Amino acid sequence: MAAVVGILAALQILGGVLVYVLARSAMHEILAATMFGMGVIAFALGVIIERMDKYAKLKS
């Protein structure tokens, strides 16, 4: 699960960078920043899921 979330987060970050590079207006730059930020949050969620899985395995 954490790997899937991590891959999707990386794709979202790359998409944000691509949109920023191809931005033609301020609206596109805002979209790119939002995509990048949400990708970073999703990546952090993947890390949290992985750590919770490790913790759950230690407890059992």
C-alpha cells in the first residue's frame, strides 16, 4: 500500500513540475504549486503508512 501511494505521489510531483515548466499564465503556476504540494503530502502519507505497518508487525 505504501509503495502504491509513493508511486502515485511521485507521479503527482513530476506532473506538477511539468505543468510549471509549461506554464503560460499565473493560473498554471498556481496549479503546478498545488499539484507539487499535494504530491509531497501524499508522499509523506506513504511514509506514515509504511512506518505504521512496521510498528504493527513489531507489536504482533
